[in-house]
Amino acid sequence: MAPEPGESLASWIDRLGEDMRCPPGLVADDLGLRVVPGAVQRPLSLLFGITASDEQKAAVRAATGVSAEVFNGMHLCVYDGTVLDLSDLAEDKASVQRVWFREWALFTTSRACPACLAESGGVWMLWWRLAAAAVCPVHRLMLVSHCPGCGLELRRGTERNQGVPPRELLVAPTRCANRTRNRVCGYRLTELPRVPVGDEICAAQLAYLDAADGRPQLVAGRCVDAAEWGWAFRIVCGVVRFVGQTIELPTVTPAAAARNWWMMRAAAASCHRAGCPVTAPSRGRRRWRLHCWRSPGGSSLRAATMNWLRR
Ligand SMILES: [Zn+2]
Ligand SMILES: [Zn+2]
């Protein structure tokens, strides 16, 4: 079974496991992704799904015929140098922790579009693991972060052992495979809430993805490189987030405010490791986002941002 274009490594392994009726952790073993043979505590590389070694690329090619280029394309490292900076990442805990706290990506979890999962039969896109992945431009739906069944982030695994494919149970790519209290959640992810979004937010998401792919759009008529675009995006998010906590959007959202809201949402989604007070409990954070999205009345985020900048 070949990987689909844009698919994440964890997704491909889950689908291989379903096809072979084999737990995905054992599929990863068979592909040669195990670091320490026989190890149970940390059976996979710390960099699983983030970056691949030459040995892993060769092992996967030998086992499946998938080229090193395609295999590499399933890792977050494809965004290194554009919206992510993984230049100082090494396979040691201190290095990995530093990058996790600094970079805007979901290293062990994912967001998802329920319509995409339904149509593809459970193909999870790599870009859903970027922290600024907010909406699906194809279906014009908000991406979902958390499973309504178990309350955990999608594809987290367990509370303690994040992002490690299970070695003892089968995983259906369209169902939640999180485990709490020794129970598999099993929620049908094709039935995740479908919250429609407008054209402006989809356009903003596409602009971000263009930059992530190394093709940033012009900024004020000027060419900028992808890394510069990515840093500017983070700075704008920081400003918007700083003033955005007490702001409500009007019922009819002006285009510019909608774009800012999208940026704020992306920032809020990514800042939980930085101790943002808005985002302390994960369930509360989700409610806050939806509240922002639906709440009527109040001044626009854009006006508040400009007022703050004039101070
Ligand atoms: Zn979709
Ligand atoms: Zn669940």
C-alpha cells in the first residue's frame, strides 16, 4: 500500500496495519523504525514522524519499495526552513524538548478534517500537524483538535506515552485510537463536528500552506522568503494574541478581522506549551475558540489591535 500524496508517516503506518491486520507499532518494527531492538519503553525514535535517518530510509525502501524522497516527505522536516526551524534538532531529549517548546507544530498529535477522513478512508495529512493548521480549504470546515469521545488530542495515544503507535492493538484509521484507563476510545472520527468557515479564512490557510511549501505570497508587493514569512506570521500572531483575550468579534465579521481571528486562533492553538493563560486547560481552550467564533457584538479584533499598537 503506497503512501498518499501529503500523507503523514503515522497515517501510512496505521493504514498498513489495518491492511495487514497488524498493530501499527509492530508495522513500524517491520519497517525498521525501531531504535533499540527489544526495547519497550521507548520503542521508536524520539524523532518519529519528525525526521528520518538514512538507515531508516534504506530500511523502508528495502521493506516496501517506497523511495527515500517519498518517505522523507511524510515527516515534519519537509517544513524545516520555511515555517519550522529544525536546524538544531538532534536525537536527545533536551534537543527534542527545546524544539517542541519553540516550534509551532504538533509533534505527537494531529488535527483532522472529518470530511477528508471520510472521503479518503482515513488518510491523515502531514500539514494537519502544523500548529497553524486551522481549516480545511477543500471542505471549508474547521479542523478538529480533540476527540469528543475521550477529550484527548487526536492521535495522542495515551496520557503518558504520546504519539507512539500501539504494539498490542489494531488501529482503524477513521476511529480514535486513544487509550484511557485501558480502554480504546473508538470514536468514529468521520462524525467529528463539522463547523463551516468562510472564504477569507480558507484563503488565509492557503497562504500559510503556500509559505510552508516554500512559495510565500507577496507581502505589501514585496517578495519575501518562506522563513521570513513564517517569522512575520508568528510576530503578528503574538501581537494579536496579546490584545485578543478579551475581544469579541461582531456578528458580521469584517474580512480583515476574520483574517486576524484566524491568526489568533492559530496562535492560541500553538501556544499551550508557552503557558498562555487562555489555553491552560485543553477543553477550556476549545470552548474559548468556539465562543470567539460565534459570539455576537463587541468591537472587531482589528480595531483593538490597532488601538493597542497606537499606545
Ligand atoms: Zn477536508
Ligand atoms: Zn477519543
